Amino acid sequence: MSVFDDEHLKRQATTHVVGGDLSLLSVDELTARVAILQAEIKRIEDEREKKSAGRKAAETLFRS
């Protein structure tokens, strides 16, 4: 493995920083970040739905 490969792996392993500089990332790295962010959006939406369902159940219970 060359030095360049090591540097590439280090860059790829970093987390995404919202508002960070994207100009040095390759197309593959950008695609990977999009996938990571889409998965995070899905996770957040799922949690929001769970909390919303719990809230609706509580409101129904206390209205009775």
C-alpha cells in the first residue's frame, strides 16, 4: 500500500461536517457522504414518527 492510499483511507474515514469544504473530495467520497446523510435522515424521520405515534397515543388516552 502506498502513502497515497493511506491518506485516502484517512480522509474517507472522517465524519461529515455540515458546511465543511467539499472541494477536495472525490466523486466517490461525495457519493458515500450522500448515502451516509440519506441514512441519517431516514433514521431521524423514523424516530420522529415513533415519538409522534407515542404522543398521539398519550393524547388519546388522556382525552378519554
